[in-house]
Amino acid sequence: MRRVVVTGLGAVTPLGLDARSTWEAAVAGRSGVDWIRAFDATGYPVRIASEVKGFDPVDIVGPKDARRLERNVVLAVAAAREAWADSGIDGIDPARAGILVGSAIGGVMGVLAQNEVLKERGHERVSPWFLPNVLVDSATGQIAIDLGLRGPNYAPVSACATGSHATGEGAELIRRGDADIILAGGTESCMHPVILAGFTAMRGLVVEEEDPTRASRPFDATRAGFVMGEGACVLLLEELEHARARGARIYAEVLAYGTSNDAHHMAQPDPASVGVAEMMRAALGRAGLEPERVGYINAHGTSTPQGDLAETKAIKEVFGDHAYELAVSSTKSVLGHLFGAAGAVEAMMCVLALHEGVLPPTINYRTPDPECDLDYVPNEARRVQVDVALSNAMGLGGHNACVLLGRAPA
């Protein structure tokens, strides 16, 4: 069977404008959460978010396309370019290189903006670029144009599991011989009053009036909801022998991927955690690994009371006594929730944990929850070499996906 490795990484996140700065901030436990800057949130119950700071679309696509393209698309282009450059790849067959980059919400900002144009200036003033640029697959199309890649290309959509599905399905495309290279990941940018209001109405967001950096506290007994975020992350996946033939640096191997659905509720996790447990078992089974081989889990860990408890329960169900031996952390404690990009950036965290022998912490962990009683790598990174890591993701609608990764093959 063809094996799949990770040879390039790219990210634009609230922690930094590239993969390296994102990783270093996560390891240092520096939060990207702050008061909302994208709009005036005065009067809203929630006034914090995890925004990408210092990012200018003009620097990426020039002034004309910066006006036309949605922010989530430009974020994805920036991350894809970085992953491509990081891989050192050159002179490949463009028909053998594809793109799977999804989004949970897509170009909703453009829909809202053009609706205002329609109401205020009439239908004649609606942009001809409106529809092509708000489609969820706009990012994959724009990346293909930018890099000249003609291989498999589509945009997975599974809410907050999107980035994980993209990574897992990208690896499957390579395994079955449809491509040698896949740029896989997710992107999101939806900092708008109506999105904030919607998540607030769902009672999913944490209300923090004092210190925004303390707001996201996964697995802590005082956890009270997630923090809206934005960003993009792309991993360059490559067939192992293709990578070896060109002398590529290999970060890690994609061992397997698991997916399932809760079939329970559109917005609430299943308290029984059946689907999440099935997802992890599926990945382990496909890789032919015993649960004891896993040393680290980057948890979905959104900092919601029900979600963190359900995930902890599923980990115990799958790993048994070993659940208390492995390390589990949630980098949403520093990143906030990047929705469609979350699974990709958290897979990247696993890749770099394997590559560098460092586990990023769960910050803001101060009050242990007796029902969430695993080792959550509290507050400080841990230098330890693990051989296998698992990245979990769960999305609205009960969508679950996980990516199982191993150290780079010798």
C-alpha cells in the first residue's frame, strides 16, 4: 500500500502569520484571544474573539484580488503557498497534485456584504464576483490557479471537522493512486456581528469580561464555552517514495483516518460518546495499531462543559487504562476555535509534536474537574518524544473525524 507523509506546513492563525510562529506561540502558551477588533461589539454579551492580526490580503494577492476575494480565500492561499514553499517541491506533474481545503461557513461575509449592497444601492450594484467568491470551494479553486495544480480538487464541508476530513481524505486520494501530492486543510473567517449573535444565541460562547486570554479553558472545571476564531492551515501530503526520491524533509506520516457521526443532535454532543469512540477505533483499526501505541492526543477540546466531558469519556472508552498514561491537550486554549480550519491546524500541532518531541499545553487549566481526569498537559509544554499522535475533531451535525499520525519513517 502507498504510504503518505507530511512534507510541508503552512498556517495563518491568531498566533502568527506562518506555521513556525503559530507553533512556537502554542508551545509557549501564548493566547491569541483578545477583544474583538473586526467590528464594534459594544453591547454584545460576548466581546472577545481570536482574530488573525497584522494580515493584509494585498500582500498576498495584490490590490485588485484583495478587493474581490473573500478573506477566508486569501488566508487559504497564504497557507497553501507557505506549505508548498516549505516542502521544497519543484518540477512535478501538475496533474498529480491536488487540493482539498474546506470551510465550515465559507464566504458568509461576502453574502452579508452584498446583501447590504442590494438593500442600499439596488440589484444593479451587486458584484459579478459575488457568487464565485462566496462558494465554499472558492479557496481550492484559487489555490489551484495560484499554484497551477490540475489534480483532484474539492472542498470538504463538515463544520468543525472539515480540516480533519480534508486531511484524511487527502491521504486516501494518495493511497489509492489518484495523486502523489495533496494540499489539505481548512480555512475560516466569519468575524461579523450576526455570526457572533448566532453563536451567542446557541449559548456556545464564553462570556469573559476581565481577561480574554483566560476565556478558553478546556477541561477545567470552570470552562464555560468556546471562543470564535479565524485562520487557515494547509498540510502538504505526499506519497512516501515520491518524497524520498526528491530528498524531501519528512515531518511525520499519516497512518490512518477515522470518521463517524453521532446521529444525536445538530448542536449538542452525544453524552454517550458512541460516535466519537467509533471514530477513534476506526483509525486505530485501519492503522493496525493497539491503543497503547498512542502517546498524545490533540483533543477537539472546545472548552464547553458538555463537549469536553463527552470527549474525555470517549477517550477512556477507547483507550481503557492507557487513557491515564497518554497525554491529552487542547490547543484551542491558545487558538480559540477556528471552525473549518481547526482540524487542520490541530493536525499540524500533532505533526510538529512528533517531529520536535514537544507536546503543546492546555493553558488556563487551574481547577481540575473530577469527571475530566486525564493528563491534559496543564499550562506548560512537555518535552517528550511520542511515536504516535491522534488529532480529534467534532462538528455541528454530529460530524466526527480524526487523523492518526506517526513519526517520520526512517
